[in-house]
Amino acid sequence: MNTQSSEFSELQATIDAIAQPGKGLLAADESSPTIAKRFKTIGVESTEENRRAWRTLLLGTAGLGEFVSGIILYEETLGQCADDGEPLPQLAARQGIVPGIKVDKGKIALAHASGDEITEGLDGLGERLQRYKQQGARFAKWRAVYNVSDTLPSRLAMEANAEGLARYAAICQEAGIVPIVEPEVLMDGDHSIERCAQVTEAVLHEVFHALHRHAVVLEHMLLKPSMVVAGKEHARQASVTAAAASTVTVLGRTVPPGVAGIFFLSGGQTPEEATAHLDAINRTGRRPWPLSFSYGRALQEPPLKVWRGQPGNVKAAQQALLMRARLNSAASLGRYDPEDETRGR
């Protein structure tokens, strides 16, 4: 009983540190192939040293903790150090930013379900979490992806991915690690916003049924969903306010009020789109959960373009990151002013 009480207080302390008004998460958990693609756009080779330099730039941004409460790291980053030898998770913690870790092993095709995918990584997860915890991680993230068409995702894909997310979340809570549950309904394709809403609602219903079956404590988990938007190739893109209204409607129908916080993924939106959508969502009225951001590319793209692998550009790149974080902080409170996009430059 004492052990359970200790785990609960540990989980609650992490939730309290992350789910703070006006703060969100920086997703810096790109796999090596993904970060190689990002670096290629700026002409930088994806060596371990360049990846370390980039993540040191992010975590070493003075004042970032004012707008960012947690950072999701890739396994490689947990063991890396800043130029002065300080471990990167420790550098984050010193800024008041809680270190977290991506723990899934990526996606593969789901057998007997053409077009659907399933996420791997449950084997040995409990042991890995203990190691990550010793390295400073206090929360984790697991991503499931759902391709959308007239027939996708299948019922099988929704059930299988929900089960994986729930098993992961239960294992995390047993280890004293807060789980971020990320069911991403992909923007790829030409589906309408109505189809996205339909799929997102079905996916979230399935996820929360599975979480209940596995006795996951909702007050000690965070949800990282996609916003309800049309597919990238759809001829008619909904307005920002319409997308916000659809997103909030779906969440209200599916997410129990006990969930500690909702931190949206940006999912291929431009930095400006992701901020505008978050702001509109927070202007739709009072909701039972904090609604904030957990952005990767939408936070990193502007500073990455400034940095270009040059040590002399570090300070300017950090200012670009800080500006983007500040704008998203305002959006998470429903106080974003689009004119600030140019005012801060």
C-alpha cells in the first residue's frame, strides 16, 4: 500500500510540473532517420555530434522554461551531454523543464489489415523504463498512427492500437512514469474534415475503453491527440474556427474529464497554423482539461532554419525558438495575436 501511495505521489508531482497554465511540451524525440531528413533541408549531415549540438541548443535556450514545462527526448539524447559535460536531461531539469522519453519502437504494417499500421515496443518496456528513469526521465510517450480513407482505419487497427497504448500506459504508471498517450489520426490524404472527425471520435472511444480495461489512472496520464482537420490534399480546407469547433466537439464526446491534460500534436501543420488552431481551440469556451501544445516541427522548424549547423547562429536560433514557444504559450491561454508573428522579428 505504501508503495502504491509513493508511486501515486510521484506521478502526481510529475503531472503538476507538466500541466501548468501557459506551458506546453517541446517534442524533440525524432528518430535518427527523421532528424536526418530535417537536417538535409538545411544542408547539415546527421552525425551524432550534430544531433547533440542541435539538442543542446534547444535545451540550453535561456528562458525556455517560462513557456515549456516538459521535453520529449529520443533515447540517444538521454545519454548525451552539453559542451560543459552536463547531461542533457539535467540541463532541461535545471530550466524547470521535465525530461521525458519516447519509448515506442516505431510502426509496421498490421497483418491482415491492408493500409493499417501497428506500433511496436512493448517487449522489455518495464526494464527500459527503469533505466530511463535512472537517467532522469519522468514521463514517456507512445505514438499510434491511423491512416485515413473511406475504409481506413479498420476496426481491427483501432482495437489493436488502443490495446497497445493502454498496455504501455499501465506499464508506465507501475514504474512511476507518467504516460503520454498519442493516437495520431494522420493528415495525409484527401479526406474531409467530417471524415477526420468521424475517425478521431471512433479512435478516442476505443482508446479510453482500453485504458479503462487496463486500470490506467486518468488523473496520472496525458493525452496527445491530433486536431480535427481535413486531409492535406482535400480541396476544401476548413477555417481555423471550424477546425477548432470540430476538435473540441470530438474531445467533449470522448475524453473523460479526469484526464490531467491534453497536449496537441502539430501533425504537419505549419508553425503559424498550429499556433492559430491552438488559440482558436482555447477560445471555444471552458473545458474540463488544460488544452496546450506538444509540438515538434512546429516549434523546431524556425530555429532550425536559422541555425543551419553554424555555431555562430546558435543565439539567433535560440531566440527564434523562444519566440515560437512564447506565441504557443499565449495560444494555450487563448491570447495569441497573429500580429505578434511579425512584431517579434
